[in-house]
Amino acid sequence: MRDRTFRRVLMWDPHPLARGQQRFWSNLQRVQTLSWRVSTSYSGISEAAQSLRKVSALVRAGSPARDAWLQVGEGEEGVPYGVASIVLKQAGEHARMVTAACAVSYELGAPLSEVLDALAQNFDDIESIQKARRVAGAGPALSAKILNLLPLLALLAVFIMGINPFPVLVDGGVGSLCAVVGLSFLGAGRWVSLRLIRRSSRQWEEGTQEDIAIIAELVIAALDSGVSIPRALECIGRSAEIEELVRVASCLTLGVRWDRAWEGCSEGIARIAGILREAWVRGASVDHQLHALAEASRDQRLTDARAGAEELGVKLVVPLGLLMLPAFIFLGVAPVLLTMARNSF
């Protein structure tokens, strides 16, 4: 019993020098990942998928992994497993998942080509979700732009018809008052529409940090390589910077009960825990269930994106109606009536 306890402490409580070295490389990797996220747009995710498939094909053909990565791009100091830095830049906020996939292969023995193919497929699904999100959100955004331009278009329309309302707007009297009030409503409508659109965009992006679908696929690859559940969770959590998985792996290794070890985890991680419980308690194969969870996670993101776009359209109706209608009246109708009244007299 003492020997077993000593081994557990040795595994999870390394020497201070080793702990400091691990912290240094972890911080360096985190800084580089943050810089890649800032400088990368979502369009690079498809390029990352293509690069991963190229590396996978080269590995299947017999090339060493490091040589395969060099065919895609050069690596940088501090980037583990020889991964090409260009791939991490293309992956953006999902760069840590590329590192985690390589860790599952290098440390746990999973076939690198299969892991990269699964990751590339997930990147393709992410790109499809992002495209659907942009398409779904384009309608409400276009409607808001049209409503914002409507008062100005009304002024141009009456000017083309032969009525010049612009002198009335700068006469310093009632016309100027109408211009000030109308522009105030117009600016408020523009501000409200931009704020609602940006808030909805942030809500659509929530939950992407976990990448539940990719985590599930990595767990499948790790377990298929023959390692234990705690070892698989520790490797994925450490390489992907998911502290929840590292904590759970440590608790399970130290003998903490299953339910107690997963307490406090996020909803997505808890869903993975519910599936892995069968493997932990009964030794059942959970590959099919994890695949289904990954697919359901991707479908849920797509559904949430479309629902969010529809909700945004509804949210824009009332505030824009209350703000743009007065702006249209003060800028598009009142100046025309004042101009016609002055011309009549």
C-alpha cells in the first residue's frame, strides 16, 4: 500500500525543477497560441484541414512524422511534436486541438494518420457551421442596414423627383430641428442594431472553446490505443489546456469515486463523463456513443446558429421600428412637407 501511494504521489507531484520546466513550456505554448488566435480568421480552418490531410497522407505513405510536417511548413521553437507553425496559425483558436491530437499519437500510440484525419473532418464540420452561421446572420444584418439607410434614401428620392428639402434642413428653424431630431433617432437606431448584432455574434461563439466534438474524437483515439481512461484524459487535458480533464484524471488515479471526480465540470465535459462511466464501471465499448455525441454536438451548434439568427431578426424589429420610423418622419417626410409648404406660399 505504501509503494502504491508513493507511486501515485510521484506521478502527480513532480520535482520542483521539473514542475518549473513544465510550467515554462506550457506558458510559452499558451502565449504562442494566443498570438495565433488573434492573427487568424475563420477562413483558415479549411486550410488547416487540408494541411492535416496532407500530413496524414504522407505518414500513410511511410514518411516520418517530422518530415511530413516539414512538407507543410517549418516549425517554431517551443512548438511540440514538430508541428508546422502555419497549421497552428490556420487552426486559430483550435490550434490547441492540433497539439492534443499529436500528443494522443506520440504519447499514447494512436495512429497519427487516423487522428489527423478525424481532426480534419471536425475542422470541415466547423467550417460548415461557420458558413451556415454567416448565412443565417446575413439576413438580419442586411435588414438593419436597409432600415438605417431608409431616411436618407427618402431624401434622395424626393430630390430626384424635383423637390429639394436640403435648404429647409439647414435654415436654422423648424427644418434644422427636424434634422437634429431625425439624425439622433437615426444614430440611435444604428447603435442599437450594431450592438444587437455583435451581442448575438458573441453568443454564437460561446462554447467553441471546449470543442466537445473534437474532444470526444480524441478520447476515442486514445482509448482505442489501449490506455486507461485517466491516462487518456490527462494527456488530452494537458496538451489541449483543459484543466477540468487534468483534474478529473488526477482524481481518478488517486481513487476518487467517479461522480465525485467529475463534480464541477462544464455541461459538455459532463456529457462525455456520462458516456465514459459505462466503460469505467462495466468495461463496455463506448466508441459508438462518443461518435454520436460528437455528431450531436456539431448538429446542436448548427441549430443554435440558425435559431440565433432568427432570434436576432425578431429582436431587431421592435427597437428599429421605434427608432427608424421617427427618423424617417423627421428626415424624410417633415422636410418635404415644409419645402412644399414654403413653395406654396
